[in-house]
Amino acid sequence: MFDWFTGKVAYLSTWIGFKIGCNAVRMFPRALYRLSDWLANVGFFLFRSFRNRSTDNIRAALGADLDGPVIEDIARGCLRNFFRACVEIAAAINSTDQEMRARIPVVGRENIDAALAKGKGVLILSAHLGNFFLIGSRLAIEGIPTFVLVNQPRDGRFAELMDQYRLQVRQKTIHARPRRMALQELNDVLRSNQAVVMIADEYRKGSGIEVSLFGKAVIARRGPVTLALRTGAAIVPACMVRQPDNSLKLIIEPELKFERTVRDKAQIRDNTILITQWLERTVRAYPDQWNWMNLGRWGRRTDHPIGASEPVRRASL
């Protein structure tokens, strides 16, 4: 009975929070962005677990290049980026397609067009970086048929609520669970030569492919590679990154050139490494926009660090 009651309260609170947020961002956009920055700064000191784990991971990955205060600035910038992204989602609900086009320019549209021209669908690979929430929305406005693969909340009411709001920001979703149903939907979408946005940068314990990220061993998921090899879909990296003036830009990169001659374990591992190399390059370019909590616990040091020569951009948020 108590769990049922608390679930109802949590659901109602979330619903009210969304409504208030959408109205507030429409009436007081600048004030709400300033508030989100202030809350992020306060949260950085209050969320001790986030602060310690993020700074530890940044230090382990980039510590040879950065000093202590810069590492804290990067971690603080990550939280500020996330808070701003939440406000931007509310703003997107109240925006017309023309306003979204003007607010978020797209660079590299031709890379998706070239991939779709092959007729086997496109996996748009992204990360928990910048405002990843709105990638599918912006692509839909471009007229690109796009679905977003999401890990829905366990509570069915929350999942339905999130789906409703995703539709309001022009996103069609595929639920990652149950897995068999998700795979069938993914196959159907790709075989009809449409696009799927997949956020694939979580490195935690479990089955997968051991790869080197920032010179440390991590377990990467094999899902994007096996799906691309099975369907023939192209993998096109894309990130919606925050600019120095806090505006957003969707950057679509050229297709990753996978080895597709033989579908064996070695080829899956080589292609997974290719994705990991792309991720490390991207995180090094925008370290203050990536969620460093995704790393979980670092593994042992490897002999062949990936991207060690890539420069690290200083925090800008």
C-alpha cells in the first residue's frame, strides 16, 4: 500500500514538474537558464557521490594533462550541461519547427543522406554528451525518418509519461526491453531504410567486448556492431554539442567504415574498438559535456592506450 502511494505521489510530482517547467520556460526563458546554472553549481557541492566519482574518473582518464582545479571545472560543467539540457527539452516542446531550425544548426547532413542512399538504414551513434536528448527531434525536423532507442523506466506509468513527452518533441521511440521485441522493431525500422538514434557509451560490468578507453580496460557493449553487421546498416556518429555561447549545434560525422567481410568475434571486436576510438576523440574535444559517471569503475591499465595524442579541450561552460 505504501509503495503504491509513493509511486502515485512520484508520478504526480513528475507530471506537475513537467507542466510547470514547460510554462516557465515559455514565460521566463533567460531566468530559467540562470536558475539551472545556479542549481547545478549548488548540486555540484551537494551531490558528493557525483562529484567524487566524476572527478576520480576525469583524473584517471585525463589527469596527466590537467591540474586539480581544471578537473573540478570539467565535472561542474558536466552537471551544468545536464541541467541546461533539461530546460532545453521544455523549450523544444513550445518551439515551432522553424524556431528549432534557427536555434540548432546542423552540420554534416550530407553524411546521413549518403548513408541512407545505400538503402539499409542508419544507426546514428551518439553518447551522453551535450544535449543528446534532442538529436532525434532535430533530425525529425530535417525530414529524416528517425526513431530513438530508449531504456524506459520500470514503472509503466513513467514510461508512458516519457513517451508522451518524447512525442511532443517529435520523437518516435523503441523500448530497449523486452529485448526480443526491441530487436524486431530495430530490424523492421532499419530494413525500411529509416534511422535509429542509439546512445552507446555505458561501460559497466557484464558481458561485452573488452576494449581500451583512455588507456584503461573497459567492457563495451557489442550491440551496435552486431546489429549493423546483421542488417547491413551504416553507423553514422552524431552529437549535439554546446557552443561557447551555450547555443547548440548538431554535428553529423561521416560513416564509420566497418569491416564487414566476415561476421566473427575478431571482426566484432575490431569494429567495437573503432566505435570506442570515436568516443574517446569526441570526449577529449568536449570533456565538460560528457557524463563521466558512465564509466563505472576503471579496469586495469592497457598497453595500447587509444587516442593518447589527442588534445584535451578546457572546460568552457
